[in-house]
Amino acid sequence: MRIGLLGYGKMGRVIEELARERGHVIAWVADRDNRTALDAEKLRSADVVIEFSTPDAAVENIRFCAENKVPVVVGTTGWYARFAEVKECIQQEGAALFYATNFSIGVNIFWQMNRILAGIMNEHTQYSALLEEIHHIHKLDEPSGTGITTAEGIIAEHDSYTQWALGAEQAVGTLPVASLREGEVPGTHRVVWTSAEDRIVLEHEAFGRKGFASGAILAAEWLAGKKGVFTMNDLLKG
């Protein structure tokens, strides 16, 4: 498969390394320094694009791929306020988009466990929840897309929470989210349920970027020949 890399930060470099190891060809690399040189012809020389750029660039990058019928896997987060617009574009163009707030298989298992635990805790109202996340200092969105998805999973399964908000102390009905940025931490997410008697902790800690990168490559391989909007739930179902 010929893969185009749209965004070439630390994640893009790891994806390039792992993609070559899996026998793929890197058709081209584009980032903020040479983005204007990426024309439609060069874009179409890739079978699929993997996009890890910035929140302010992601939507236009997705549109560019959709208009040229090149499937795109998007790992950038922070653009979801425009999701309806993006989905309509994908459908109108008959294109393909695979997006995820986190491509790590471990994180997706963590999310499943999070929802199960929240459902159990719904019957034990003496416990209150707190979501904590730690990311590297270069992370632009706060909380992260992974953090938001985790919070949404709790809200979906627990009657006491109807929304989330940043800050360790929140009003009744609001799930508190503590978001920290430290050094080069790849990503740690922790759900803490606390009562007067004890504490239950569910945690996922990433050791590096390879788990995210390998998941993005799997998504690119899976997306071949498909049309529509897809997520990790679709991939994990087969």
C-alpha cells in the first residue's frame, strides 16, 4: 500500500517507521513546511492518507482528501465541533474517513472496561468519579480526545453525570476532569471512583507512541476499498 503522511511530527515519524516495517511504501510526506506543495495529483499518488496534524488544519485536510477520493485516517483531535460538516462532506463526495480519538488497542479495551465499570457504579451511589489525564506539554487540546471519549463513556452509563468539565471540583451532575501537561508523557488516563471507605482506580498508561501508530496503520489497511465514516469500533468488530 502507498501511504501519504499528512503531518510529520513525532507521531508521523513513528508511523513512517512502522509502515515500512509492514512492507508499505511512503508515497509522500507533507507538513506545515511544505503543505502548499501537496497538489491533487501528488495526493492521489497515495492509496490512503494518514493525518496527524493540528486541530486548526484537520478539517481542510480531510476535505482535500475527500474531494480527491483518497481515503483518510485521522488521528488529529480537537476538530470535532465541525464533525457534522465533515461527515456531510464525506458522504457527498463518496469518500472514506476513519477517525479516532485514540488508535491504541489498549485504550479501546480501557474504554470498554470504563463503560462496564460506570454501569456497575451506577448502582453504588456512594462512589463519585474523577477523570485524570496526563499528556506531554506539546498536546494542544485540553482535555485530550481520549479524555473526552472516556468522560462520555461514564456519562452514557451513569445516571448521576450529565456533562463533564475541566477542574477537579465540580457541581453535582458534572463529571470533573483534571488535565495535566508534563514533560514528554505519551498519555496516561485514570478513572477514580471514591467513597468514604475506599477507592477504585481504572488506568491506562501508554509507554510510547508505537501503540497509537500501529493502530493507525491497521486502520489504513482496513479502510481500503470502503466508503463512509468509520471508527475503531468498526475495525474491532472486523
